[in-house]
Amino acid sequence: MKNILAASFTLLFFLSLNAQTHSHSGAQPFTYPNIDGFVTLKTDLHMHSVFSDGKVWPTI
């Protein structure tokens, strides 16, 4: 059991090292064509709320 736990932590450690070097520098941006008579807009519509941090508000 200790060997499985140690192997799991080792694997997670090395995976986290790889995540730190992640980059989008070579990525190509998405392009969306305009449709006749319309203009295509690209935007990020995600939002945050008072519940985004996982805490429930108001505290009771």
C-alpha cells in the first residue's frame, strides 16, 4: 500500500512539473468568418459571482 501511495505522489509530482511549462505560444487563434450581412464577434462571456470561490454567502 505504501508503494502505491509513493508511486502516486511521484507521478503527480512529475505531472505538476510538466504543467508549469505549458504554453500557448505556438497556438493558432480561431478564426470565424463573417456571414453576409452580419459581423462575427469573438468574446469571452464567462463571469464570476460571489459564489465563485466555493464559499456560500451569506453565512447562516
